Amino acid sequence: MYRRNFLKIFGLTLMGSAHSACSEKSQGDIATSSKKRVVVIGAGLSGLAAAQELHRQGNEVVVVEARDRIGGRIWTSSKWTDMPLDFGATWIHGTEGNPLTDLADQINAKRLTTSYDRAVTYNTSGQLLSNAEEVRLEKTRNKVFGELKKAQNEDPDISLRQAIEPLIRQFDKSSESYRFINFILSGEIEHEYSGSAERLSAHWYDSDKKFNGNDDLFVQGFRVIPEFLGQGLRIELGQVVKEIQWHQSPIRVITQNTEFLADHVIVTLPLGVLQAGKVRFTPELPQDKQTAIAKLGMGTLNKCYLRFPDVFWSADVDWLEYISASHGEWTEWVSFNRAANMPILLGFNAADRGRAIETWADEQIVASAMQTLRTIYGVSIPEPIDYQITRWASDPFSLGSYSYNPVGAVPKMRQELAAPLEKSVFFAGEASNEDYFGTAHGAYLSGLRAAQEILEI
């Protein structure tokens, strides 16, 4: 936060209600009117926002999506019919001035609020922190962020772990202070930014902006937003894009079983997919864009929902924190009891830990989670009656949860990722948003930006 080069927030008009479906013009026809033919790759939040805005302005738009559903990294599970659960984006983070709040209000989407003020923290033995422990934790927190502030004003850039190495060296690995440091790095930074402390840039890890206000989740799940944005759009599901031949007219978007022709293309592929080179660009992307893709980081945040027969934890809290003996091991939990009156706990695993457990069987993950919960609440607590688990790093159409700034990356690289290829190919997605990367509202705003770039041609 001490090396800011913020752009002014650009003004974007929120899209209106969905209009009628675009006309089914033959792909072989070349546009002869002022209408632009646009292929949007990806039916996530950024792609749907861009497509809906272009469609609303009278252009011919087709959204090409590899999955068999819309939403991308917004994915609401309906397995438990009485409680839709979000596997990806869950909250509107900061409701004041957030464009997603306006969308939610527009469709009268019911929401629930969770509060970080309703949090409890347990020590490694499973006891609530005493007043003395809370004081020591706060002192440790001040030291950690003091070291990070110092590193943000020094060159060269180093990782968060390197930045606090002078502090870590003072303590034995079995000490309370050492566990406090790992708890702060994991719970307050890695869970927020999805990258590991070994990779996150001390200069730029927190170079994002935030909205004020509550964190709200949707009663019917975050899916209500992409479902609204997708109304009236032509969306082709199950189309895995293989190649974009962009230096020609019309542009050709080639999938595993067909091709689409366009005057303009918007690419909203997640950073992890771009990094894996799963889509060929012909000709190749410019070097500055290739560099941005390679140097930005794609992180992991996985969820484990546990449903119990009844509530055995504190009924009036939203967040449960645990100071684990092992870095990043079940340090963050959310209770859905107070907000939704459901006996459900959500445990998170982020960064290296989140990626590592994806190779585990579901039963191993649940057993590990229960070991932590039994440390806190006792061995007599019941087994969960069901569970739901995510594996975002293994998902072939995301290859991670959301982007972060590692050592070697600078915020300008997100501008380079967002930059159009001439007047042909445009880019959107949370990774292309310098100010709000890693968020659903960042993805949404990037889609509106890409649509506006085409409309101004």
C-alpha cells in the first residue's frame, strides 16, 4: 500500500435489463451494417458483462464457453436443495459503491451478511485466546506488517517470507510467536490473495483497491448474477477454444468441433489457462503481453463445506480462526449458522496448502478438517452428514482460483494483459483489472471496459 500508482476509477454505466436475443446471422456472412460481430470467449462474469453490454447496444454477440454451464469461477452448487453453496466467488466484498450491489438490487436478490467483527480465534491447543494471548498476537501482527512496510520502501522487491525473515529468525519453530507469524501470513494474507508467502511480492501484493461496507452473500447463490447477465444472449456451451486467428478479417475462433467468425473477439480466459498455453494465438501474442501472462501469479483458494446434524460451535459467530501448528492448516472457517440458520461450516485452504490437498481423497480432506475441529470442540462432536469440496487448481478451465502479484510482477503488467491487439482482440477478466484483481467485481468491471473499447471503435 506504500507504492501506489492508482489510476482514476473509470466511469462505466451499469448495463440495463437484458434485451431480446441477438439475430441468428450466418457465420459466413461479413457484416455489412454498423453492427459489430463479436465473439466473447468465456461465459464467466467478465464475458457475460461484456456480451450483455454489446448486445444491449445492438451488436451481434455470441458467447463461446468450454464448460457445460455459465458462470466460470462463479459456480453455485444445488446439491443441498435447502442451501445453495458457492464453490467459487461467494461474497460481494464491500457493498458500498460496488457495481455488483447495484446489480443485486436491480434483480432484488436476497442477501445475507457475515461480519469479521463476529470472529473468534483459538490457539493451537484449541482454547479461545486469552487476553494475554490476544495482546501478544497483536504485537506480532504489528511486527509482521512493520517488516512488510519496510520492505515496500526498499529495493529490490522480495517475497513476503523473505521480508519477514529477520523477524522469523528470532523464534524457534515450536514457539508461540512462530505459529502466530504463520497464522498471520496464512489467514490474513494468503487467504486474501491466494498466493504463497514465498511468492507474493512485498512491493505489490496488496496493490488493490477495496470497497467499503459489508460482505454480503446471496441466499440463492452467486449464480443469480451470471444468470441475469446471460439473459437474451446467444451462448454456445461445450465449446473448447483451440485457436484464435486474429490477424485477418474476419477473425476465426476455432473450437474442438467448429469455428466462429467475428469482427472483434473478447478473451476472458482465466490467467491459469493463458499461462498453460491451451489456446493458440495466430500470430503469437506480443512479447509484453506474453511477459505479463508469464509473470503474474495464479493462486489457489479451496473450500470444504461440512454439514452437521446440529450446531456444536458458538452460535453467534461468523468467523472461526485457528492458530495451527502447521502453516496454513485449516486456519479460517465460516459458520453459516447465524447468517443462514444452517449447521454448516466452511473451511478454507489457500496457496501451497490449498494446491497440495487437491491430490487427497475427499475422505482424507474431511478427516483432516475434523481433526482440527475436534482439537477445538472436543472428540465427541458428530461426524458431518455430508460435505462438498473444491479443487480449483485442477479445474482444466480455470487452473487456479484467482490472480495475485508475485515477485517479478508489477501492476502495469495487468494493463499490458488488458491491452487490445490492434482493433481485433480485447481482453477482460479479473487478472486484467489493476485495481480490483482477484474479485468478482473486478471481473465485472473489466468486462464493461472491454465492451466500451469495442463500442468506441
